[in-house]
Amino acid sequence: MAATELNFFERVYEVVRKIPHGRVCSYGLIARYLGSPQSARMVGWAMNASHQMLDVPVHRVVNRNGMLSGKHHFPGEKLMEELLISEGHQISQDQIVNFKKVFWDPSTEL
């Protein structure tokens, strides 16, 4: 992995660590906040690479529609959903209910 990718990943982790308990953010908004609006997929790669980092709440990052698109990268079929439910979210068909209400925008809250 190139040094620039590692630097980007670390910047992603800094933002994700700030997502409040009970809130979620999207790959695309994190990328846009970091000044790389075309890098949502790279934010996803950073999330996939961070599963061993206990201080990065990866489960709080979903796609732009509130879908649990990263759930397949968690150990066990339902772990991402279970973690979100434990924070008070309702999930229906792999999507966060009331997504707009719990959506966190780093540009307005950091």
C-alpha cells in the first residue's frame, strides 16, 4: 500500500472515530469532507482494513442510502446490524430506519 493511501486511511479513521454513538455517516460524505469527493470507494477500503482496530467504529459507516453495505466484511452475518441495534438503531432489510434523522455530517459537527 502506498504511503498516500495510508495517510488517507488514517484521515478516514480520524473522522470515523468522531462519529457519535447512535449516529451514522456515509462513505461518500467522509470522502467529500476529506477533500476527495470521488474517493467513497477508498473510504470503504479503509473501513475494510480497519476491522482489527477496536477504536474505529466501522459499523457506523453505511452507504448513502443507509444500507449496511459493509456488513459482509464483519465476522458473522449479523454483527454490523447487532452493533447498530445496540446503539439504538432500528434496521429493516439491511437498512437503517430513520436514516436521515441519525445521519451525522462531519462538516457541521466537528
